[in-house]
Amino acid sequence: MIMSTKNNRILAPEGGRYPFKVSDEYFDSLTARIMEQIDSVEQEISEKNEEVPAQSTKLFDIHKNRRRNLWISTISIAASLVLIATVALKFIPMPSSTPVEQQKAETNVQYTPENYNEDLMNYTMVDNVDVYYYLSSEDFGE
Amino acid sequence: MAKIDEQDILKRIQDPQSKRRAFEEIVNVYSRQLYWKIHYVVQNHDDTDDVLQNTFIKAWRGLDNFKGDSAIFTWLYRIAYNESITFLKQRKQMTSIDDEDFVEQANFVADEYFDGDNTQELLMQAVSTLPAKQKQVFCMKYFEDKKYEEISDLVGTSVGALKASYHIAVEKITNFIKSKE
């Protein structure tokens, strides 16, 4: 099988015999042992399958009901809100304009030279007397 | 090796009534061949026995998915090879030493299933230093004298790659044996 290294060849070109042996009895009983193993594995699986569906169906139902109830509640709330909003829009009289809009309208007054001066004087808290006094003072004349 | 009618077996596998009996025939016909293919990788009887049983259990569980795209033995061989690799990884983790150290301690003479002399033990020690795929290729070529085309069908590797793999394996074995002389 292995040739001399002197010939620079270690392995026999024709190959060799695999140097292990196993008794025939081992192979004779092998199929039966493997099938036994397979049967026990199958039995384990079927036992697990029998246990698991009973629990899982129950759990599944609980989860399913919870999920369904949650959906129903959500949809009911959403529908109620839409209904209330619709009724409110139809039957509650809405003011023509909101206070903010009114305020905006007030501030959008068109100024003329007269009312501008009045507003200005009100704002600075001076009246016509003060203005005349100021204009006729000596300081202003100088 | 006893031959089985693959088409007939495939039909019987589909039928729940005849499935178990058909699989039993598969085990009966292919277990011996498969045993040695696994042994080439794990190189120990007890481990080979474990891997072989796992292989058939996996095959049984995956039987419904087997549609006969490959030969039954090819399908079984690939499961066996994957199981062997998984086993080697687990063994490596358990021993927590690298492969090289593990190989150095391999003692085939102490193995009651070893049936060879010192030179054959040296050869097997050299073989055990090879990576799993090279072990397979080397053993199938050297011990079984299989054609590259046959090995190629089985392992799913090109003939060219197999030739290269075998060549490298021979070189490694030669160097190993020379280093021990």
C-alpha cells in the first residue's frame, strides 16, 4: 500500500485497503436500530403535536379575541368622532368671524391724515394745547 | 451493493401507508456505504454510528421534500457529509484544542476497529490531518478507486477541482509520512 520513500513514492498507485473493519452483526442490526430511532423520534413529535395544539388553540383564541376587540373599539371611537364632528358642523351655528379675525379687521383701519394725527396724539398722550404751547414757545422760534 | 428501484421507492415515499417500509429499504441498502463515507471524515466507529443515525433521522424528516432531483444515495451522502462536518465542529469545540493538536494525539492502534499495521496507521494519521473535503476525495479515490466523474456527481464539485484536491492531499500525506520517517 505504501511504497518506500527511497523510490520517491509514498502511496501505492493502485490504491489501498481502508484499514478499518466493522463486524457484520453491526450492519445486520443497523437498519432495525435506525428505524427504532426514527419511530421514537416520530412518537416524540406526535406527542408534542398533540400537546401543543390544545394550548396554542386556546392561546390563539384569546389573542384573536383581544385583537378583534381592540379593532372594534378603535373603529367605534373613530366612527363616533366622525359622527360628532358632522353633527357639530351641521347644527351648531358658527360665528361669522372669530374674535381674532375681528381684531385683524379692527387693526386694518384705513388711515387718513386726520385720524392718523389723532391716534398719534392719543398714543403719545399729548393734546392740542400741548401742541400749540410747543409751537409758540421761544425755543421753537429760535 | 443491492440496487433499488428509485422510481418505485419515490412513489412509495409519497404514500403515507408505504412510506416507512420504503424508507426502511433505503436504510437497509445504503447504510453500509454511508457508514464508510462518514468514517472517512470522523475516523472513529462510535462517532460514525452517531452521525449515521442522525443522518437517517434528518433524511426521514426531510423525506417529504425529496422529489428525486438527485439520486437517493447522493441526497443521503450530502446530508451525511453535512452532519459529519457539524459533528467535527462540535468535537473541536468540546476538545477546545485546534485540529492540528487533536490529530497529533490520534492513536489508531488503540482503536479496536482499526485493522492495519504501523504503516497503515501512519497513513491514516496523515489522512486525518487533511480538511474534511480532501479526506473524502482522497479516501474515495485511493481506497475505493472511484472515478473522478463519480466523485463529482456525489460531492457536487467539478472534476478539475477534485483532481487538484486529490493532488494536494497526496502531497500533504507524502510530506507527513516523510516527516515521520
